[in-house]
Amino acid sequence: MSARENILGRIRAANGKTGAASAAEREAVAARLRTHARGPLPSMDWDPLPRFKERCIVMMSTVDQVASRSDLPAAIARYLTSNRLPLGGVCWPEFADLDWGGAGLDIAARPATGRDMVGVTGSFCAIAENGTLMLLSGEDTHATTSLLPETHIAVVPASRVVRSMEDGWDLLRREREGLPRQVNFVSGPSRTADIEMTLVMGVHGPFRVHVVVVN
Amino acid sequence: MQITSRDFKRVASRKLADPKLQKALGNAKGKLVVTRARSILELDNYEEIREASARVRDFGLQNMDVLLEEWERRAVAAGTIVHWVESGREVNAKVIEIARRHNVRKIIKSKSMLGEETNLNHELEAAGLDVRETDLGEYIIQQSGETPSHIIAPAVHKSRDDVADLFAEKHQRRRLTDIAALTHEAREILRPHFLDADMGISGANFLVAETGSTMIVTNEGNGRMTTTMPRVHVAITGVEKIIPTLEDVSMILRLLTRSATGQSISNYLSFTTGPKRPDDKDGPGEFHVIIVDAGRTKVLASDMREALRCIRCGACMNHCPVYQNIGGHAYGWVYPGPIGSILTPSYVGLENAIDLPNAATLCNQCGVVCPVKIPLPDLMRKLREKQVERGLRPWGERVGLRLWAWAAARPRIYSLLTRIGARIGRLAGGRAGLLHKLPPGGSGWTTGRDFPAPKGKTFRELYARERAGKRSGPQ
Amino acid sequence: MKVGLFVTCLVDLMRPNIGFAALRLLEAAGCDVVVPATQTCCGQPGYNSGDRIAAQALARKVVDEFDACEYIVVPSGSCSGMIRAHYPELFAELPEYRARAEAVAARTYELTDFLQNMVRLERVPGKFSGSVTYHDSCSGLREMGVKSQPRALLSKIPGLTIKEMQQPEQCCGFGGTFAVKYGDISSRIADLKCEDVQAAGADALVLGDLGCMLNIEGRLRRRNDNTPVLHVAEVLAGELPQD
């Protein structure tokens, strides 16, 4: 008997079940997974976009808004300059077509390395409840871009702001076949309070997260 | 981790007398209790979510086998290599085996309490592997050679000066005192290891059956690094972490982060399903998940079963008056506080942790804040019952309790004894009505407190006299 | 209302005037009070120490003594909690007593809860001029839902004001035999409660449980703090101890 069989056998015995799981038992569990019903949610009687922006700030991100995609390089250049940050970094391939050079920025469309200081990503969607970015790993949505650089800039289309994590999962189920390798919910800059319970931003992940909402 | 729960009393006394620890504990208590309370107010249906979360955890326990099989099927379909392991020792052996197979030299680790249970780091190092804890608190205690004193904030017992001294020594740099500067120094020191480690080891907060995923809840970014950068990622998890659906996890997370640190949401929630996909530009080439029993099925079969609902938030210990004053080390194993008082004897043996379920006032400050409604004081009491059944209590205590019950069941004898006791007590208390020293058996009280003396007569005798007076009419 | 008064073993031995205070209050409320003469202890010391046999012996006796009463009222959160919250479970393996125990449990009340919510006492006999701070006993609060009731009743005394301490719901560290088995931890917890009491700056500390009372008073006195420590029944009934 393998360890697997031993463990599963002990679990069944512990639950007062004899013999193997019946078809009915399996179907009951499978049905629950298929239905994936939501549990009770807290009230969410706020408008998603204002709520999202407000909660981003509570989670210590900064927020900007632009009228259209083509305004992004200038808006991002303004942010980097006014915060005295490096004017170069990397971005996800979806932003390769933007006029970075015209805004005075040197942005390469490739995954981040340990040397890149700024990373520009999009997002699968954004979650208003807590000011969260939902990022999916993938061929053109490199995980390192939002993780290694000190500054993470996230582009969020206003139409992709949903209310809750549950809404995010439903959107993912509608638009994709299953989960990618990693789904990351990012809510602000990395932080810790491990020394004397004192909050410090910028631990292993980015020091700062700047969210730009595009109309 | 080595088990030192038998030293509970001695260590607890030492901790009570440690001014630095007392300061750290006071600081932690103030912050953690207040921030949790504030964040809970954000949920207008907190108790409803809490009840639903307890039910989800119970469903998970009751259907653990079928759910794990559902999880495994989907995990394997996504390319995950799944291992099942029965004991803690085998966990370590399996990790080492995977490391050897992949010519691993350097390992980065994101927090795992299960890894503490099995003494993983120690075994990996003995096998010649370079293991780096990357969670700042775990990194600090790894450097100082200590064990964690809290499951969420492992270095909560250390002051900034402790950390400053430690870093100056270990990093061979100028001593810094600013907390942000110390944190950023650790970031700088650990960053190269994130980039060149061969293997990442993480725990798992939950397994999601619906998608075959593991998930971790972090704030620092080390969890994302550990599960993305190295070429091999190994996640170790207890069987009890299984949750049915993504919706269930999303619901429970609302309570987990608030109960643990008072955050509405933790910085990073990472759901991993399989290794690098063909078109991915990053991610580990191999992803292993080791599913571990290590005593859990035994607890599942016992009347301590509800303790397996635990989602490792730490709220119970943050609100426990005992933990608040002695810290985590006295409990002597991986899990301190109320949950530790139940899990430790359950996993390491009742006789090796006798003090733990007894060193509690049963105030239920813990049970009230447990997000999954574990009846902690009731479980502690049940462990006390088991100690009595197994003859593990001191004979003086057993005899004393039986004598009390014998006497109190006999009203006339009890009456006599209490009348004598009330009079002796009153005399002993003198004019001030206070006893400064109680006889052996009671000296634990009077080392720190006076004992107010009885008034000299019992209620029953006075009441009987009053009734007799009434019956015989006015004089 | 026909009420059986269970004074508790600590009141009987240590503070009989609290038993009389409870009696007077119930009589003032118009209750028909019986005080079963053979009462001793509810069995909690054995129960919390894990000795079910010892606990059951005393619990059976309580059920026998009180099951003819319409209501059972107790001037203690911990003893009333023992009966209401724990007797049903304690009798799990004694089916012949279980139904009766459950019935007794369902009719058991902590004193202030009974006076405020069942009797709806409008006026209390006691007189007190000054401020008090109130300590919520853990079992009273978390097992019997006692929080607003003592405060509401105390507020009926003209001249009495309530000054809340920072953490009235924080455990005082008594915990029954915990107080002697882990005396140093218990004393430290009690000490923090005493600091809170001191900082509240009230003329007296009022509470509803003897265990807490002896513990906090004992620590206050060792700290050379003479703040009077009073049971809510004695304040409400005007039966303050004569020394």
C-alpha cells in the first residue's frame, strides 16, 4: 500500500466512512466544485472605479488617470520625473507600440532582470474592493516585470475594474481556459512589519506601485 | 523543531522577567488587537462570513479524501508532480531527493510552519545544501539561530537593537538603527540569492480542489520570488489545507488577512497551478507538491478534529492573556498560544506537553476571534480530561479534587468544614483581612498577590439562623 | 416568579453578604425565592481540571436541588455559565440525568441579566455616591452575555457614575486553579488589570464574580492599592460589607 493509499484510507476511516468513495459521494463533491457558489459577501454599494482608486491609495499605491492609451508614455514620464526615478525600464509586449522615446523614456519590451528599475505591466483586471491588480502569468505577461524592479507601473483599463475577487474569477472563467501558471493579486508595494511591528515599504518586491487608469 | 514544551513553566517565568521581551509583547499586542478590530468593522456581515468559513473548513475535513483526489487530478493535468508522504522525516528526505536529482546547491525558502514541524532547514543543511529563509522575520531568526515565537511575526520577540546588532555581525556592515534601513539592507543581501537560487521551497496556505492550485498569502514579495525565479519549486503542505473552490478561498481570505494583521487584504495572493507553460518566459521548469500527513489524520479521527479548521491567522495567540505575557517560546514547539496548546500535545504526545492545555484561564478571548470558530477552550478542557484519564495529573491535585467533590456532595460535612475554614481564614487574615501567605498548594497565589480573608461565617449558617429566627417569631 | 437562589461556594465561604444582597434584590423584585439549604458547589473546579466524575457528582446534586424551581439565579457569571453552558455536555454520558440537566440549564440566569431582562427591575434599593469602574468576567461576558445589564442596573442608582477602564473585557487572570498552578503568569495578568483599574480613577471597582473579585483585590492590596472591590449585588442591594 502506498503512502497515498494509506493516507486516503486513514482520512476515510477518520470520517467514519467504510470502503471506497461511492459514485454518489464523488458526484456530490464534483457538483460543489462545478457550481462554485459564492459565500456571503460584504455589502459593496459603491461605484467600482472611485472605490478602486481610493483603495489603491489606502494600500499605498499612487493613482493616475489618462484619457487614452496614447497618453500613457507622457503620464508615466511625468510620474517618474516628479519622483526622481530612473527614466528607463521594461514593459510587457502589449505596450511596445507606444511612443516611449517621444516621452523621453527608454523602455524595452522584455522580461525584467535584476538590473531593471522600472516595470510597466497591464493587468487582467482590477478589483475595486481592496485596490487590487489581478495579474496572470503568460507568454506576454511576464511575472518578473511586476516583481523585480523597484517601481511597478500598472495600466488598468477603466472597463476592466470589477468589484470583487469573485468577479475576477468569473471573468477569468469566461475569457480563459483554466488558470495560468500563476495568478497574482497585487495590492500595493511590498511591505513588512517584522521588526518591532513597524511597517516598512519595499521589502523584496517593488518599493512603489503606480496605477494608471485608462478611460 | 526540537520539542521543549516540558520546560513551559521555567521558560514562562523567565519570559515574564525579561523586560525587553515584555516591551516587545506589549507593542505587538497593542497593534495586532486594535488593527484586527478595526478591519473587522469593514465587513458588515462578519459573523455570517465567519460561520460560512467554519462550514467550508468542516466540509473540507469531512470530504478531505475526495477533495484531495480532485485537486491531484487537476494539479497533475497542469504538470505538477505530486508526492504523498506520511511522516515529517519523510518530508525532509523527499525534498533532499528532489534537490539531489536536480543538482540543487542553493535553496530559497518562503515561510512554512510545516517545515518547522519537520525540522526541514536543519536536515537540508546537514545534507550540505545552502538554505536561505527569505521572509524577513524568518531570515532574522535563521541568522540568530532561534526558533519562531509567533506564526505570523516570527521575530516579534526581537527589538530593533537586537536586529541591528545581528545584521552588523552577520552582514559585516556598519551598524544601522533605522528600521527601514535594516529592512532594505536585508532586501539587498537577499536579492542576489533570489536571482541565483536553484530551488524554491514554499508552504501553502490553501490547496484549491477546483483548479489543482496551491496558494500563498504574503506581503514581502519573497513568496512570489520563491515560486517563480528558481528552476525547481517545491511546495509542502498538510492534508488539511484543502479547500473546495476559488470562491471559498476568496471568502476565507477576507477573514484571514484581517484576523492576522488587520489588513483588508494581504499584499500578494499567489495561486500556482503547475510549472512553467510552454510559452511562459518565466517560472520553474518543475513544480512539486508534497502532501503530508504527519499526524493530521490521527487528529482528524480524534475529538480534537475541529482544530484542523485552523487557517493559521494567529488571532488566538494575539488575544490570549497568557500568550500576551509570556510570548511564544515557552510553548516549546511550532505553534504557540491557544492553537498551539491543542496541536502540540496532539502532534508530539500528550505527555510531552502537559502544561500547555492547563496554562489557560479558559477566558475564550481566543474562541471569540477565531475566524473559523474553533472551540478552543472546550478542546483544552478535553485535553485536561485526557490527562486525568491517563493518570498524568499530580496525585495531590487528583486527591484534592476528589476530596472536594466528596465533601461538597455531603452538605452536613461540608457545612462543618466550611464553618471551620471560614473562621480560621478570618483569624489568619487579621485586622487587614488579608492573608499574605497561603499554605503549600496555594503558594502560587500568594507569591504575587494577597488572598482576601473570609468574613468568618458562611452564608448557609447565617441563612439558616435567619430562617430559624423568622420561624420562631420576633423576640 | 419562583426563583431558586444558588449563592455559589465562594460566596458561601468568603462573602456571605453577597448572598444576602442577591436574596434582597430578588425579593425587592417581587420574586418568590427559595434557597435550597443543601447547596454547595456547581462542580466547576473538577470540570475545568478534567475530572468529569468529580464534576458530575456535584452537578447531579445541583440538578436534584434546583429542578423544581421555575428559575435558577446565580450571582456569578462563572457558576451560572457552568450550569447553562456546560451541564448539558457534562451529562452527555449520563442519559438519565441529561434531560433534567438541560431543563435546569435552560432556566439558569446570572443575577444582573435576570434582574434587567426577566424581572425588568426599575428601582434598586442601593445607594452609592461616586464613580465606579466595571470589570466584565470572562464567563459572564462570553458564556452568559452579561455586559450591558450590570451597567444599566448600576445607572439606576442616583449619584453613581460609571468610568469605564480601557479594557474592561480583558481577562483578570483568575481562571480557577490556573491562579495557583501558574501563579506567576496569573499575577502578571492580574497586575495589568490593576493598572487599568488604577488608570480609570474610579472610587470603586465593581464586578459580578467572586473569583475575579478575590484575584483582583488580592493583587490590588499587594500593590498597596486600597480601591474598594465590590460585587454588583452588594452595590445594587445596598448591602455593603460591614467590617
